[in-house]
Amino acid sequence: MDAEDNILDLPEELDNIIHLTDENGADVSFEFLDLIEHEGGEYVVLLPAGQAEAGDGEVVILRLEESGDETTETYVGVEDEDTLNAVFAIFREKFQDDFNFVD
């Protein structure tokens, strides 16, 4: 998925919304929650737009990859379940007072 830097000049309450293009070319909006470093990699924790208002939902964790283009970031799905669990555990610990996590 490629992220487009469309967050400039947005109202403050929308400045953490990013727009990604999926493998089918469809635009999808996410709320950026955090950037987590884990074992030499960087991972973004995202919440599909609209789920934040509902107060529930599952986060999406993607690995950030270097891109030769300064205006585009590349995000890749994480296949390794251990890595997903480790990144989510870091996120959960960091934001335990901010979110109502359900086991």
C-alpha cells in the first residue's frame, strides 16, 4: 500500500488521517495512531477511519518501507504473527490508559 501525503493544511482534528491506496487501486482512509520501532523495523498502527467514532474496531499494523520517492511512503502487510503480536503488545502497553482494550 502506498501512502499519499494528503494531511497538509487539514484542520487539527483531522491531521492524523492518512489515505492509502490498496492493491486494487481503491483509496482507504485510516487514523494514524502510532509509529512503533521493533527489532530494527518501523511499524504503523492504524485504525480504519470511522471506527474511532464508534469506539471499537481492530487496528491495522503495517511495516514502513523505504521508498526512493520523498513524497510517498510504502506500507507492507505483516505476515509474521509473532511480529504482529509483539508490535501490538508495545502499542497496548504504551496506550493502556488511552484506549479500552478488549481481550
